[in-house]
Amino acid sequence: MIELQDALRKKEIWAIGGGKGGIGKSLITGNIGITLARLKKKVLLVDADLGGANLHTTLGIGVPEMTLSDFLNRRVENINDVIIKTSIPNLNLISGAQDFLDAANPNFAQKTRLLRHLETLDADYILLDLGAGTSFNILDFFLFSDHGILVVLPEPTAIENAYRFIKSAFYRRFKKVVANQNIKDLIDAAMDQKNTMGIRTPFDLIERVKSMEREVGEILELEVLKFRPKLVVNQVRTKNDVQIGFSMKSACQKYFGINLEYLGYVEYDDCVWQSIRSKRPLVIEYPYSRPARCIERIVHNLLRKEQMTLSMLY
Ligand SMILES: Nc1ncnc2c1ncn2[C@@H]1O[C@H](COP(=O)(O)OP(=O)(O)OP(=O)(O)O)[C@@H](O)[C@H]1O
Ligand SMILES: [Mg+2]
């Protein structure tokens, strides 16, 4: 039974993605989770990377008996049955690990059931560790969350993937608010950067939509303002690497009209892979290391932003 007070608890859902594989999404999700738990917040980590789940390893946990795929495939009905307590107070986990890839691509009904159940859970923060890529499922988890956090490396390939992720998420969000099939088709066509209609940026797309249906174009303009993904630059080695976050922020503003929030960076350090190899979470094994300090700063930035949003509401 879901207690009423659990359901009423004000919780935040944060999704951590980035388009590219192996860039530190799980590492950052796990360690943000531990940092929040140590601040006495009730945290649930969800490994939503169903094709390559390994968040449990980042936390130093073996393959759990019950996983998200048991819930998705209705081997268990209650989501609480797949929640695992970790050794860290206030920190629970839903692992995505599985033997078969049958649930790697949950269908619409499975996804909706999962999100509905997550909303009823007793937690202050639910963190979704997303898989690599820009599949609809990954984008939908990102768009469903209260905060979508993108991880990027200071490398052209990762930056390219991050822009592709932002654009795909953005256009998917557009499609969700539009009912007119002709406009949906136009959005699909605009996804192709080399489309023959000359639509190169969201601005071009909105202008075209306005010429078809002014009101719908205005709704899309509002969506642009509401879409505020956040950015973390991981594996930073130089001052120039730190600056990449600011450059991406300006590029997103200029070409997409999107206000990307630069949350901060995580320095590159050998202690990161050492902690993974020893199966001990970074912020626990090396709490005074530079990457652990960077993660702490990111958490404080996130909490501060949340405080500001709350104070604007009340
Ligand atoms: N700041 C860092 N300093 C040094 N090494 C790092 C850092 N961040 C990540 N790594 C290395 O990158 C590896 C991949 O990290 P992680 O598994 O978190 O990436 P991921 O984006 O979740 O990958 P996947 O797409 O496969 O899920 C880590 O095992 C670690 O060795
Ligand atoms: Mg991962």
C-alpha cells in the first residue's frame, strides 16, 4: 500500500544522460546520489540503462537478485519489491541489471507504468541513470524528469553527441505538445539537418509552424523557454576544458534558443578508475579528491537552484 504521506512528499526526479557511451553518466549519478544521501536526503537511484546496466558496480554492489526488468515484465507488481537497500544510509537502488535483454526497450505501457510508480515512491530525490544514445525511451525519461542533466567530455565526438541529444530531446518535446499531424511530420523532417525545406534551427522551425498555425508556433516558443537542460563537463584536464561548458551554453542559446545551465565540471583523476576497480564509490573512497569535491559542488549548485525555484513559488 502506498502511504498518502509518501505520495505527497515533494520529490524531484533528475535524469542523467548525454548521448555518448562511457562518459561518466553512471559514475556521476551514483556519486551525486551518495552525496545527497549524506546530506540526509532520501535518495533512490534507478538504473534506467536497461541495455548495459552497471550502476550497481559504481556503488560496489554485486548483481542484485531483483531488478527493474522484474517489474517491467510484471514478475513483481509492486515497485517496492525491486528496491534494494544499499549500505549507505538514505540510499536505495533499483538496478537495471538483467540476464536477458528482453526489457532493454520497454514499450509505452511499461514506461508509463514505471514512471507512474516512481512518482508514488517515498524519496526526496529519484535519480535516473540513462543509457547512451538518443532513443525515444532515453529521451522520454530525460523529458519526464524535473531536471535533465547532460554529461559531456571535452572531446569533439562527445560534444557532437550532446548537441544531437539536446536537439532530439527538444524536437521530441515539441512533438508531444502538437496534435496536428502535418506539423508533427514537419518536426520529423526538420530533425534531418540537411532537410530540403531549409529548416536549420528551432527558430526556423517555429517560423515555419507559425506560418501554418500561428497559435501552435507560439506554444512552441513557450516550450523553448521551459526547456532548460543542465550540463556537466566530465574528465576536465585543463582550463580550456572548463571553458567548454560556457561555450556550449552560448552555442545552445545562439543556435537553439535554449538556456543550457552549466552546473559545473568534474576533473579527470586516476582515483576515479581506482575507486571503480576497488568497487568502492569515489566520494567514499576518496572524499577529499578533486573529482569528489567537484561532485559536491555540482550537488550544491543543484540544491541552490532548487531553493531558488522554490522561493520563487512561495
Ligand atoms: N573524472 C574522471 N576521471 C577519470 N576517469 C573517469 C572519470 N569519469 C569517468 N571515468 C572513467 O570512465 C569510465 C566510464 O564511466 P561510466 O561507466 O560512469 O560511464 P557511462 O557514461 O555511464 O558509460 P555507459 O554509457 O557505458 O553507461 C569509468 O569507469 C572511469 O574509468
Ligand atoms: Mg552507465
